Amino acid sequence: MSADTGVATTWKHPDKIRPAAMPGAARIAAAFSRLPSGGKPLGQPPAGSGLKAVPGTGGLPVLGRTIEILFDSTSFSQRIYDRFGPLSWTRGAGVNILLALGPDATQSVLINADKAFSQTGWEFFIGPFFRRGLMLLDFDEHLLHRRIMQEAFTRPRLAAYLQNADALVRSDLNNWPASGTIRAYPTLKRLSLDIASEVFMGGPSNADDARLQKAFIDTVRAGVSMLRVPVPGGRWKRGLEGRAVLEDYFRAQLPAKRAADSDDLFSALCHVKTEDGETFSDDDVVNHMIFLMMAAHDTSTITTSAVLAALAAHPEWQEKAREQSLALDGELTLEALDQLTVLDLVIKESLRLVAPVPSLARKAIKDTELLGHYIPAGTFVSISPWFSHYMKEYWTDPETFDPERFAEPRCEDKKHRFAWVPFGGGAHKCIGMYFGTQEVKMLLHHFLRRYRWTTTPGYQVPWDLVALPMPADGFPLQLHPLK
């Protein structure tokens, strides 16, 4: 992405940017894509079912198409879609994977009408690191845990969370430089972790920041490890070590949280009770806290970074958003944030361009049907919000930053209810999506009132998509004092 203080430029599709942390990765993936690979259907439909077999290719022996999936995922998805359509199978990480691409396939899998698709698809990738987090639970157990957890996300509690987060951000920004270049991504990640600690734990983690950040990064990135055994120095082992750090940290806080009923989320999870008297065990609380803390600070950091990059490239939108923020005086409440309609459009467009969770995992636990195709039990399923967000069938000039596409009368996200799915959908739609969006708006609101920001001419954010999106160079951002 390029920007200067006066010229709006076009957002470039992140797949066209070679990850700076892995020189030549895209070229390597492209070379693998040209190697011959055999193809056969995924399972044989039952006689008389009228279902079609899913086409696809397994790729190379042992490796399958793992290299392409890890390092060239969006181009790989487009090639597969162009060749086979919305459903195809491939092989990666040692397992057969059904690629369910586009809004129709996404809707069928996420709505999951016959309960054939299980969250155990996540277990294979991140189960050892985020075991029994809300996203990894299924069906009745998931609904029970979600119903209990929903008591911690009522509007009065959200208002209290926002008030605490707002006070922390105001204080933190006072320590930022008035001008100059910062590495925005790690700076925002540290701030987002402090916000999550304030909101979820009742106070910043402070001295534990670096240790917890490393633990969260290691657990997230371990899920895409090519070597899925705990060898010294390997991602898998670092992920397991990170999980141990997080578990010890939250377990040490449990007695105090059980003893006092404060207004942070950790305390809320310790004390929430449904009308039927259902509560969380200590293990439940620890598991949910580890997952929620990861999801909250990672996704907010990614989204805020994407918005800052887009507004640096499009100063006219930065000024539109700033005009509304400067006009907003008084206490920053949920109701006040709802008035920042320009930021609403910009955040939605940024979530489209850089989906914080590029793909979603499921696993078929029984033979089933998807878009007229036979899906055998045991098949891993990958859904790609990132792919759907760039489909020309639903988005006008999809590689261009254009927040107006979400406004009346265009409302391009309404062309298909599953064309824009940054928060997932169905029973597992993100429970914290409203607060997460408001947190990002609150951060951007304070940025807009304090700074103008730019990037160097010709700069493009090198989004590393191996796990969750992150700028491989830390995202250098130039701050200018607002005069």
C-alpha cells in the first residue's frame, strides 16, 4: 500500500505482496503449483443418491499441497476455484481437506442444518493449544457454554468494559511520541493486550506483557506447523510451552477472581449463572479465558492495523472520519461510538480486505451432502472468508478500498448474507464481535483526534498469512501531530 499526505492510492490485494519474513515464499509455492499432481474424486457417492463426487488433486506424496496452502493460499484458492468450482479436495498437513469456497458453500457449512460439520476440524490444528475454548466446542455443549458466557456480554457489562478500556487508552497514548515513525503492529499488539487485560482481567498485565505476547503468538502459529511433534526449537513445542505459560498465569488468578465480584470479564466468568443455575468450572474458566484473550487482542490488533493502513493510503477517508471524531465531545459511551458512521464503513471495508481469520475449519462427523456433492465422514473442511471477500461476483472492483460499498443504496454485503463473514456465522458467530468492533472504533477515535498518519510512498503492507494475518515488517507508520 502506498500513501503520501495528499494522494489517494489503491489498496493492493495482499496476495500480491511477498511476505517480507519469508523471501521467495511465493515463488517457491508457485513452483510447487506447476508440479504434476494426480486427481481423483473424494469418496464414492452411494448408489442411487444422485450426489456427485467432489473433484480435486492430492498433490505431491507426503507434502500434498501444503506449501501452496501455507505460503500462497489466496492464489492457490483462486486456481482451485477456477479449475473445480466451489467444492474441491486437496491434501495438506497430512490430511485430506475439502475446500468449500464462496458464499453458498460457506452458508451451508456454517448453518450446518444436519449437524454434520463439527468444530473438531479446529482440534487438529489448534486443539492442544486452545483446548475446549468456545470455538472448539460442539452442538449442545457449545450452546450451554455460550449461554453462560453470554451473561458476561450483556450491554451493561459491555459499557463497563468500554469505560475501563477508554481510560487505559487515554492514559497510554499520553506516552506515545508526538510525531515520528513507530512500528505500529507490535505497538498496537502491546496496547491491545493491555486493553484485553484491563477488560478481561481487571488490570494491565504490565511486567507480564512480553511473556504473554510471546505465549499467544507461539500458540497461534503452532497450529500451522508442518512438523506436528514437540521437537526442540520447533513451532509445535513452542506452542505447547506457550499454552503452559498461559494456563499457569490464569490459574494463579482464579482464587482472587472467585473471591471477589468485580466488573472485568474474568470475574464475570467466575460468577455468571444462568436462570437454571448453570456455572463454569475452574477448568472451563481457564480454557475460555485463554481463548478469549487470544481472540480479543489478536483480532483487534489486525483490524486496527488494517484500518490505519487503509486510512494512510486514503487521506480523504481519514479526514471524513476525523471530522466526526472531532465533533464528538463528552463521555465516550457505546451510544456515542454508534455515531461514528464513517468509521463503521471503513472498518467493514478493512475487515473485508483483511479478514482477521482468513479460513475456518470444520470436520464432517458423518456422511453428508454439500451443494449436491457427497462428503464422506472424517473429511476436514476449510471455509475461506478471505476468498469470499474478493469474489467479483459479489464485490465491485474487489481489490479496491471502497467503504461506500457498505452504504445505502449499494449495500454490496447484502447481495448474499454470507458474502461478508469476518465474524463467521451460524451458531459459532463471534460472541465478542460487537465489543471488538467498538474497541477498534474507540482506538481509532483517539488516534483521529491526536494524529494524522502516513506511510512512505510506495509502501505495501507485507501481510504474512501463514497463521493469522500480521505485517512481516511490523508496519512502520509515520505519526504527525494534529494541528
